[in-house]
Amino acid sequence: METKAGKIAALLKDKKVFYVNIEEPDGKGSTVETVIEDPHGVSCSVEDKIITFEGSGKTASFLILENAHIIANRTEECDVISTFAGNGGLQIKSSFEENGKMKLLLDTNLIYYLAGISNIYGIDKAKIENELLKYEIYISQWTLVEIISNDDILESNKESMLKYIAEKRIKNIPIAGVDYFSSMSRNLADYIYSPQKNEMIEAVINKKKESEAILIAFYIKTVVGVFSSALYYKIESDGGKGKENYMFSTFHFLIANENFINEKAQEYIEIFYDKKDESLFRNNIDGFIYVMLYANSVDFIGSQREYFLYYFPEEERALTESEIAELKENVNSSKIANALLKKVNGKELHNISKKIGDKNVQRALKAYEDEFRGNMPKGLCCFFMTITKKLFSEGMKVTKNDMIDSQLLYHYPEIQLITFDTRMKNIINEFDKPYYTFIQAFEDRCRC
């Protein structure tokens, strides 16, 4: 069948978007299909090497060439990208291309490897470099920050990595959309040959700590907020008794503890840089989160008995002794509070959702996700909501690297991230399987 490029172009003009991933891993022309229909109703089917897109009464079909490895992989806000590693393959220019090449963002570990500073088991460096020739290559400024601030790396190795970036003309993109390190990133020699190198390193580390603490605090507030909302929805589903009391009480709980959360996040970051103990960091954050959830569950229990644990100043009063005794009894008999208290005391709690009700937690997660989508970059929203969901369903602990990794998705999906980090790939796979599949296919092509 002849390629119908005109009809494909018509689909693109209408901004119709679809997800497609076609791989030919054995190099013999066979295809593996992953198709996801998007909310706009555009679908795709593959039969005998002919791929067909359909949507809004329009159809476009074209032949998959022998060496085609990726057809399309994008999300609802973006145009489609089509890439072929074959002779004469149809090329459709999109916002994901520069100089006719698709944009790739390499994570820091890949730069370490390519510059000869570290190893990645089972990966062939020559194959990676050959693959990269097909793309326009970028790094995040977080990579520059990581290189400069890492005191586990020899100074000569830092210079080797920065020179590699400069020699390969790898472009960098700003951190969180702001060019915090503009002079350094535009001229890496400013770092390599600067007599004020130590002052630069100190400034970079301080900025990094500040940014990491903000992200950790944001994550903690998200978890506590989702938990509070889920308890509110539980009250609704149980008949609504105490709903207004809890809404008032938990609002004051969140506001009153905002600065406290910020301070604890900064404290735990400082402890990490002092001790260099990732396990201690995870346990500190995990333990603090469950203390906050336990405290909030006491608010929840109090609201059911119509106790106000937080008051307007003119109405402030202490609970009576009998009210305190009754509240303690109710807390001690609460399955939710007891489960959280056991977690605070070091016991495992894999599934908070089961204690509150899956539907209530899912409703709270969706409410937060909808709010985030309108107020933050999509990649950050997807990342933070995914790790929050996994905490509620699996008890997954957050790591310090999660905070930095989240920033690699600031420009998602406009730039395709490439990482061989299993944890990061698994998180991405939770919210965008085609995007993940592209990463995995790239990695597979680079194996020894």
C-alpha cells in the first residue's frame, strides 16, 4: 500500500493526538504493537505492516518500513512525532524535533558513563554513542549541579565530564524553567578554570539543598493533603456526621503545620549531607509522614465526636477531662489510628488505602491530580502523583534522588528522557507506557 502522507498531515493539522509504539526488535521486520486510544478518540491499528490512524472521520495509512523502530509516542497537549531508522522512512516534523532530529534528555548517570567515569553493566558505550547520533542531545542543568556538587568524584573526573559535555556540544535546559546557573552553564570553562571554583561549588550546593528541601516539603504536604481529603470523603461516604467539624479542624491542622513541614524537610536534607546515609534519609521522611498522618487521624476521630481540636481565638477552650478520656478511648479503638501508630513505631503498613477505603483515597488522589494539572508542569504532576499513589498502595518510601529525578520531567513530554535507572523507569511506566517503552527500546538497542 502506498504511503498516504497527505492524510497524515491532515490529522496533524487538526492537532489530533494518539499514542503508538511499533518495535522491530529482531530486525527482520516483525512488529510488536502497543496502542492506546486517547481521550480525543483517535485510534490506531496495525495489520500486515500497514499502520492506520483513524479519528473524527479521517483515516491515514502508510507502510511500516523494514527498519522502523518507533512510530509515535506523545500526549494530549502535543503534536505527533514520527521517527524512522530506515531508508526513505516518512518523516513528520514536530515540536519534538530540532534540526530534523528528535530531542533526547540524558540523565546524569549516562553522562558519567559516556565520559568514562562509571560503568553501566551490560551496556555498550559505542552503541549508545551511535544511537545518539540520530538525535539532538540535551542535559538538565541538574546534571551540571550534580557533577559540580558531588564530593565523591575527583576534581579531574568532574573536569572530564564537563569537557565531554562541551566537546559533544550537548545543550542544557534550565532547572524548573529558570536559569539559576546561567554563567556557569553557558561557559563551562568558567567552572573548570575559575580561581573562585570553591566559592562556586559552595553556592551550587546551597542552592541544591534549598531546592531539594522545597521538593521534599511539597511531597510531604501532598501526602498529608491527600490523606486529609480521603478522610473527609470517608466521612461523606459514612453519612456525613462531623463533616463540617473535620473540614474546619483539618484546614487549621494543615495551615498550622506548613512551616513545621518546611523546617523538617530542611533538617532532613542537612542530616543527609552530613551523614551521607540514604537509608536514614528515607526513614526520617517516612517516619515524619506517618507522625503527621497519625496526628491528622486524631483530628478525624475528634470530629466524629464533635470535638473541636482547633478553634477560632474567641471560641478557644480546653477539652474537659472526660472529653480527653473519651477521645483517647476512641483513638485507641480506631483501626486507622492504630495502623498508623504501628507504622510510627516501626511496623510495616503497606496499604493505607485499605484502612480508609480505596474509593475515598482514589477520589482524593484524583482531586489533587486535577488541581496540580492546572498549576504545575505535567511531568512533575505525573511524577509526584505516581510516588504518592505508590505510598498509599504499597508503602513505597521516597528517596532523595526522587526529588532530583522529578526535575528531569519538567519538560515532559516535549523532550524524551533517556535513563537506565530502574526505579525512574518504573515510575514513568505507571503514567506513560509509550514514553517508557521508548526508553526501554533505546536501552535494549545499546546492550552488549
